[in-house]
Amino acid sequence: MIKMNKKGKIVTFYSYKGGTGRSMALANIACYLTKHANKKVLIIDWDLEAPGLHTYFQNYFNPSEINKAGLIDFVDSIQHIVDGEVESYIKENFHDYLIEVALGDSFFHLLKAGTLDEDYNTKIQTFNWRIFFDNHYIFFPVWITYLEANFDYILIDSRTGLTDIAGICTMIMPERIITVFTPNSQSFSNLLNVYKKWVSYRVNSDDFRPYMIYPLPSRIESNELDLYKKWRENTALLLENKFKELYKIEYCNLNPYLDAVSIN
């Protein structure tokens, strides 16, 4: 069971397909929270098959850390730890995997996907997340508790699609999930289909944290605003009906929200 006495919030950035600007949105929010909101931020690159979150910040951390171990290395090390020692192992070792990203007088921490060397592809393709989850389930609530106690915001860049990794990022780790999508029917309709799966999992789990979904339209073309307006009105209606169903609410108006958050 995940405890409620915490301060930090875990936020996953997810897109069903690539090319939505998901990672860029995460990077910008990390910078804003660090420099302007004075928050203690950790960003995690969980897009293991296409890692690249660190490239946004290569000029802002020590070049000697480019080959530093990351998420896959950290999780792999947990396989050799007995359940009763997981908490102490995380407390003693997790910080060693982090890179400090300096933004003037401020900084945040980055957990890269892993050591991006010649062995990286083999490591991520041979690591079985389903078996790890079954054998080391205790790791996730313990790690979540640690993260929420030590950071104000933990921002996760998730793998796209319907994979074991994406499931961990969307159903297990966060209490907030930002779903980035472009104004086309394929990108959006697939999201509506997975919302129910996510919420159903959390409702039936022993995780009592809030679970909020934030849709984020992206790649809006300024020369097609009339088309977007029609699409957005239909999108808002579909989302409102979906959220009424999932959250058991009677009223939902997303038009002002979507107008405010849409990214060009």
C-alpha cells in the first residue's frame, strides 16, 4: 500500500504515438518548475527504446557523466536485492544514478535511460519487465514513496504505445498523467481506448493516491485554426463524456481547459 504522507507528485508524460512533442513538453516544464517555481525536480527517461531526454540538456551537465548508468541499470540491480532490503538499498544507492543539470543558480536531477554503450540494446531487450514486476512488486511502492519524499515533482517520459514499460509508467508510477496527442483521429481515439484500462487498474489496486488524466493537444497549426476549432469542439465532447464515465461525475466542461493548454 502506498502511503499518503508525502509531498512530491509523480507525473507521467505519455503519447500513444511518437511525434507529438511529448519529451519537449516535459523538458520545458522541468525547467519552469526549477527556475521559476523553485521546486525540487527529477526527470526520468523511461522511453528505453528511444532514449533522448538527456540530449535536451547536454550543455548543462558535466560531459563526464554522459555515460553514467541510468534507469535500466538501477532496476537491473534491484533483481539481486531481497525484498526486506529494497528500501535501504534505494536510500543508499539511488542518488548515485542521478545527473545534476544546472540552470544558472538552480538545478534539477536527471535519471537517464541507462549507460548508452554497445551493451545497452542487449540489456533493454533481454530485461523482462513482466517477470520483474511479478518477482519484485514491492520495489514499486517503496521507490514511489522514496521519490515522493525527496522531490517536489518527478516527471516521467514514457514509452509510447501499449507495452509493459508504458503500463508501468501510466498505471503504477504516477498520480497525474499528461497525455499528449496531435489533432488526428488515430492519435486521439487510441487514447480514449486506454483511459478506461488505466483508471480501472488504479481503482482496483491498493494505491490510494489521486489519479488524474490531463489531455494535452499538441502540434496545432496556426494556419488551420478553423479546422482545429471544429476538431477541438468534438474532442472536448468526447473527452467530457469519457471523464464523466470514468470519474462518475455529472458535469464536465473542457473547452476552456483545452483552449488554454493546447501547444502550437
